[in-house]
Amino acid sequence: MRKQVWILLCLAVLVSSVSPEARAQQPASQDTSAIVEQGKFTLHKFEQPIGQETYEIRRDGDSLAVKVDFKFTDRGTPVPLSATFRGAADLTPQAFEIKGQTARSVSIDEAVTLDAGKVHFRTRDKQSELAPPTGPFFTIAGYAPATMQMLMVRYWATHGSPAQLATLPSGSVKVEPRGQDTIHITGKDGAKDEKLDRYTIEGLIWGRETLWFDANRNLVAAVSTDAEFDHFEAIREGYESALGDLVGRAGTDGMSALAELSKGISGSRASTLAIVGGTLIDGTGAAPIPDAVVVIHNGRIVAVGPRSKVKIPNHANVVDAQGKTILPGLWDMHAHFEQVEWGPIYLAAGVTTVRDCGNEFEFITAVRDAIAQGRGLGPRLLLAGVVDGSSTYTIGVERVDTPAQARDWTDRYHAAGFQQMKIYSSVKLEELNAVADEAHRLGMTVTGHIPEGLNAYQAIEAGQDQINHIGYIADIMKAPLPEGASRLDRYKAGANIDLESPEAKRALAFLKEHHTVVDPTIALMEFFTATTAKPPASFEPGVNKVAPELAQQLADVAPPTDRSEIGEKVYEKELEIVGALHRAGIPVVAGTDQTVPGHSLHREIELYVQAGFTPMEAIQAATSVPARAMGIEKESGTVEKGKRGDLILVNGNPLDDIHKIRNVEDVITNGTMFHTAELWQSVGFKP
């Protein structure tokens, strides 16, 4: 009965007139007689309002014509997008066109038309003909605009709610009802509670999106990620006050869905696990131990050493590790865990601990708690609470424009169990100092960017303990530039840094004196150098293994330009600087800032060896060094008695060839051993 009511309501929406209030907003001279529906969504990134989407649906003969305008500004960069759709009265597609940008550096220009049983597809200036689907289908391209997702769900609901809905120009989606939520809304008309239907969508982006609809099948909110993996939300006008609640619910529901999916993953769980016969690299820097045994009881290492010296308990679940290398679970020290699918991906890559370097408060705490309580699948999460100042480059909603605000946000993050504070690019010096003072008083540390107008010397002297991204280190190594030097001149200067210069030597000495920890994200910097002449897969083979929704996005790079050549030289110099930091004794910790999910951590480790680390030192940069940097070296980071039983089994020996770090076959965390092939496949990746 509920399904029948839904179908009738969906059809009613398509033939109803626009509200009197909406009509009143139209200019008197405009003919609104053909308008069926119109609406507005506020667009958010990290819950910060950054733009709007408006849509209008009109009758056009026997068809419906939809026009959508979408635009936001992300850290000073406009991201405009427009889409048109034409369909029959039941929304069966006839034509669809989308043009503009879906992220700061991602453009789209596609069109689909259906005529006489044929499907014509255009992408930029290339034309092709596609085979028509045999069953229900819809036209859509990615997470934006939200209006197209709304129409797609309406179409799905009135065409049999298929388990998989084919989409043009490619792919298919899964629409899944996930229950109802009662949300509290406050606005100019007072406060009220409203019951919304919750759905997840899989197939438009990598992973799942969460959408809510009201009783009339109007889309109220969409919680998603954009084309650069960042949190993105669209919320209908009038519902903005419920955004934080909806974000938290999306995180909780996503982990619940992932927990359901993980039931099909064959993890080997026992109160006692004995890993027997592998070569142990314990992460301390000690020589490898052949034919080793590691015994884990209730998630803790209780014995470790050569087989000849370790007694294997009679009741243990014995794992044969012959021919494999046993290592500590890896760390990713620059994560942004922005969708629940990162959980299986990190574990599949051998990552058992991540530091999240800035996220939505409600989402990341819900995800962290679900994993910690065994209600979700993923690595242990250590959290850095992001703060920013007000400017055209601001991100998020955690503003610290005064010292009082700086202290308040630091206190809030500390109370929620965050380990660090994360400084973003618009924080002023006084507020940075206030964040650092309060964080240190509370036993937290401070990481982050170097804000605009400051340099690393100022930030570190103000109390910043750690720095994200190698570019901020390069900045203080550059030779002085003439006054009024252009942005391009400053960029080029990065390629000409002399590591024997006074500027470079001063920087290295200062960083070492202040015990500054650096996560270079050098794999990200390398990825920025990709062009059609240097495709990403030529240096990052993981690109060929990602989910289909990601493959085209990661492989879509531009032809080389003069600036590409400069960028390559800057990257090569940054790689040299990473080596110089390490030689100077400055702690370097491996982090990815996302890039190619899972695989980029392996690339980061490989690049450290290229920069001059030994394979052992590169492995330590992703194990024991991060544990010390986060102050939990007694708990994690090495394979020693009493520590967490976070281990990986690697096919081959990465000390002989660091590229074998990619061959993670099994991962053990919280007393459970997973075969990584199943983890990769669980979220659409190739093992």
C-alpha cells in the first residue's frame, strides 16, 4: 500500500502547479502557466554554505522540460554547472545535457539524446552512438546537480523500483530505502518536527550518497562527496537548520550499511591468533626475524620472536605465514575519511590507523565511534579538529576569528576526544597562537597548513607542532625574490631551491630544533604532475584498480603545457627536500591526502626510498614514526609484546624491493584477520 501511495504522490508532484509564494516571486511579465515545479537548494562543502542550485520544471507539449543552474565557490574558485533534461510525463528520458564544472579542477560537457530507438552521446567534441537499455533507465552524470538525483529517484519509484537502474551515458545505480528519520527544523516560522524518508544511492560516485525526501517526494537533502572527494551537501531552502543532524545520521547509517556488507567478508576471528613462519619486520629498525611467530590474544600481542623461542598456545587459531613478511599495520597520517567506503579501502591497503586531518564534526565522530564499538569496518581513527578564519578561501564552519573562538573550538574538539587541532589557510597569527596554547594546555598537539600571510617560522614559533604538505617547507627554503614578484615567479622559485643555500640550511636547523613533524604528501604532489604525456597509471598502477566511478575521474588529465614542465621540476625539488628533511633527522610521516584511495600510501612509501630513505626507514615512516608523533608509541607502531595486534602479511620482502609493500594479502586488526582481496572487492575495487 505504501508503494502505491508513493507512486501516486510522485505523479502528483509532476502535474501540480507551483505554490502561490513561488508564483509571486516571478516577474509579472513572465508566463508561469507552464511551470510545474521549481525549487532551490543551498549547496555546502564541509557544512559551509558555498552556493545555490535552482531548478524549474515546465510543461512543453507532452513533455517535461527541466532547467537547472548550479554554482558554488570553493576556496575562492567558482564552480558553475548547468543541466537541462527533457522527458515524457512519466520522466522517461528524451534528452539530457550537462556542462560546466563539478569541482575546482574537474570539468564536464556531455549530452545524451534518444531518438527513434537510438541513443546519441556527446562528450565535449566527440560523438558516439550507444546501445539503448533494455529496461528502465535514466540520464544522469555524477553527484551534481541534486535536482537530477531527485528526478532519478522519482523515476525509479514509478518504474518498478528496480534493484539496479541503468543510467546513460554509462553505468547503473542502486537506490535503497533505508528507513525514516524525524528531524527538527527551526526557521522564521518557528520550530517543527518532520518525518523524512531516507535513501542511499550507489553508482553515481564511488560509494554511497544519502538522500532524504518529504511526503510529497521532494528532495529535502543530499549528503554526498564532490568530484575531489570533499564532503558536499545540498539542502532544500527552509531545512538548513537540520544539516548537522542529517550529516551525522548519514555517517551512522553508512557505517551500519557497511557493517551489513562486511558480514559477507570472511574475516578470521579468534580470541587467540598465532601468525607462524613468516619473516618479521617489527618496525623498531631491528634486523628481520625469519621463521617468526606472533601470538595475539584479544587483540593484543602476547608473544613475538623466532619460532624456536615462542610457544604456540594449543587453542590458538594458527595462520601459516610461510613465504610472507609480517609487518606492523601501516598508518596514513593525512587522511580525510569523508565516506564510509574508506574503511575497507584502508584495511585492504594494510592501513590499520589513520589520522583524519579535518572533517565534518558530526560525521567523523559518528564514524569513529562506530568503528571503535565494532559497528563498522575500518581502521582506528585519530582525529585532528579543523579550524579556519573568515576569508574568501575559508573552508568548513569552525571559525576562529578571535582568541576566544579559538579556545572554544579547541575545548569542543578536546571534549569530543580529538587528539589534535588542524590549522587551515585563513587562520590569523593571534588565533593560531591561542589554538596552540589551549591545545597544549589540554595535552593536544597542533598540525596543519601554514596560513596565508604567514610562514612556517611564524607558525611554529606560535606553537604549531606539525606541518602538512611539503610545499610549506619549500617556501622557507627559497632564495629571496624581488619585491613585487608575480605568483608565477614565486612558483618557479620552487624549482630552483639550493639545498646548500643559507635559506635551506636555516630551515632544516629550525625544524630540527623545534622537533617539527612533517607529512609531505609527496605522492599527491607527484599526482599533480600527471598529463596525457605522463598518465597517472604510468607511475601509480593503482589507478587501474579503482572502482569504475573513479577510474575516468583519475585518468582524465590535460595535455602538457609550459606550466607542466615547471610543475615537474618543482615536484622533483620537493622530493629532494623530503630526503633532506630525513637526513637532517626531522621526523617525516607518511600521509596521502586521499589521492588514489588505498594505493597512494604505498606510493608515498616508495617515493621516500626514491628520496634516499632505506626501505626500513620508509616503512618506519608509516609505522613507528607516526606512533611517536601521536604520542602512542607504547600502544602501537611496532610488533612488540603488549602492543595492539595490528599486523599485515605481505607477499615478498619489501626490504629487498620496496614496491612489494603493495602486496598486502592479509590484515589483522582488533583480533580479526581479513583477506585483502575481499576488502577491495567489497567497495568496487580490483584486488
